[in-house]
Amino acid sequence: MEKDSLFDLLSGKVTEMKPEMIYEEGIWSHYLPSIGYELPNYGFKIHISATLENVIDIAEIIFPILIDKNIKFKFIKSITHLGFLNMGNYGYSQMGKMCTIYPKDIKDLLSLLDICYKKTKKFASIAIPSDFPYMCSSVVYYRYGELKTEKDDNDIEFVDLRKKFIPDNIEIPIDDYYIPRLETVAKKYMPLKCLRVRGKSSVYLAIDIDKNSMCIIKRGNFLGEINLDGEDGLDKVYNEYVILKELKKLKLFPDLYDVFYKDKSLFIVEEFIEGEILTNIFLNKEIQNINKIILMDILKALKQVHLEGYLLNDLSPDNIMINQNRFARFIDGEYSVHEEKYTNVMNLVGTPGFSKSKYSLKDKDLYSFICICYFFFNRKHYSDLREETKEDFIKKVDENPRFLENVHVDLSSLLGMYEEEFFEKSYETKIEILEQIIMKC
């Protein structure tokens, strides 16, 4: 072992890494999992970049994840070698490559990219010249190249030059690869008005000069309002980009026009939907009669999303647009998710007055819809709720962290039964009850 061996420096910090699982080769230490697997001759690999200042911290985070998942990986043998590596002494293409990860398959590749990206956001490192950065990370990179030094007899003809290059005949499973990284925003977009600005993201009304039509531009900020899952504003806008693509056939969300990165932010350009946000309809005192068909259309749209296996996960009047034909469209997919990817942390997401942390998955959406029905018929109560300023909410949350869980109303009078009784029923029965409630009201 080197006197400044990375393995020795990690002893006691990464207790899962045993000496018998490590073998050294040149400037590298290799970790072989207890459950081995065969690698193809060529494929995608992940590289983790680190500096002398953060290598221990990054290794402490990443290595236990790889060990727990029985993933093969190699890492720089010593701190001295890392210094030489980052100075380019071992070749320009090797700069930054503190660790190389060899995923078992495509599913592992995508999962590990996402996990490593979210776990290392607080770190900055040097770029890896031969690799593609994953999203806006300066730590996590990927490349298609050689996985085994000894080739099979039926090896395809491909020479790995260790450059940022993927052969034309290789299917690239990483969606982020296809998103352009721009130096300047295309001149065809002319911003007209900022509709919303927060630490995590901003929304703008703009004109698409090429199409001579209005559009919506959303900007997600890297490191903006990171949550407990390690997701920031950029990730939320990226999530909406994915949702708009995957649920395009339903025609319930805005059409997606464009997507690009600029200055550590992700931008998506969406269809501008002519209509009125449901919130404005609730608050407009001049609108005395609101057709309950709107409620039925929202419920119908919600059922369609659920049928596809997705959840809106933040359903509120602010996120529903009633278009000129009085049909409902969902205009915010930042928190929407496929039910297979739902995590407990997502229970905490939601608009005050329309969410309870005790509900998850489809029940969470249904609770939000019931609250919309309640305020639909009790608009004065909704007006009172909206008068709570942001500062009031922050003060109350500071005084009582569970305050948001209690921002709700008694729904038993609307449901005709206790809330708990309603949510004990099957999904189909709950839908039937809600349809009956709408028709009777």
C-alpha cells in the first residue's frame, strides 16, 4: 500500500470495504464484489471526478452505495497519484477520473447516475475531458468505451480512443445526452413577462418568434431549494420535461416545444394554453355560477393519469388550467411521478390546504381533488385560505414544523361520511362516490 493510500485513509470510514476484496494494478485499486458479474467488451461506464480537497468526502458517500449494490469499481490508489492524475501526468483523457464504476446493465447505469448525481451535488470538481457530464454535475460523468482489456473472439471492431465519442450504431439510453448545452438562449424566444420566480425555478411568458405564437418558458436552477431526496429546482423542471414527453398522448399537459441547458440551469419551452387558472375562477367574485362539469372533467383527467400508472402528486387550483373550451389541463408536472418511483419523502410535497402527509400515491391525489371540490362549493373559505401570506406560513411553520399538516378542512359533510371511512374503500368505489357527489351538488 502507498503511504497515502486512499484505502487506508478510508479505513474506519467505509467499513464495508474489506482488504480481501481489493487488488492493486498500476495506479488503481480495484474492488471486486462478493457476487460477481460478467461485463461486455464495451459499454457505458461512470466516472467520478474528485480533487485533493474533496476526494475523501466523495469516496465516503459513493463507495458504500457501490458496495451495497455489489458493483465493480476501481479508484485511484493514493492521494499522490490523484494529484498527478489531475495535473494530466497520466494523460489528458484521464484527468479527474478518481473512480470508475462498471454498472451491471442499463438499469444499473441509469440508477447509479441518478444516485451519484444527487448525492454529490454540494461538491465541485474538475471536468473529465473524455466524458459527458451528467446533467449539471461537475463530479459525475459517463462514457461509452472499453470495459475489458481482454476481448472475446467475436469482438466488434471498435477502437476506444478515450474521447468524448459514442459510435453511431450504439443506442444511448441516457435521456440527458440529447439535451443541448447552449452558450446563449436562442434569439427566437422573446420574454414578455415573469409569471413566477422562486429559488428553485422561474416561469416566463414569451413569444416564439419563429412560430409567431405565445409560449411558456420554465427555468430550473441547479442547487435551488434542494429537498431531502437531493432534488433541486433543475431536477424538478427536468422531471416536468420527462412527464410532458411520457404523457404526451393524453393531451392533458402542455405540449413540449424545446429543452436546453444554459449557465447551470435547465430550460423547457412549453405550449401556452389559452384559458383561466382554476384559482382565478375561484377568486373571481363576478363569476357566480361555476359549471360542475369542470369538476367532472378534472376527475376524468385525473383517472386517465392514474390509469397510465402516474401520480400528479401536487394537485391544486394553481396547477389546473381551464381552457377556452372549459376542459381541464394540468400545467405543472414538476412533482408528478410514476407510482413505481414514489418515495416516502414525496408525502411531504403539496400545496397547503390540498395535501396531508398521511396520504400517499393515488389517495394523495384523491384527497387533493376532494379539497378542490370542497372549495369549489365554498369559495369564501378558499378566499380566506389565500389571504394567508407567505410570511404568515413561514412564521407558523417555524413555531410548529407540523403546521402544514393541519392546514385542511373537515370534508365529512361533502363526502357524507368520515374521511377515514372514505379512504378505506377501493379506488374504484372512491371514484364512483366522487362522481355521485359532483352530480348531486
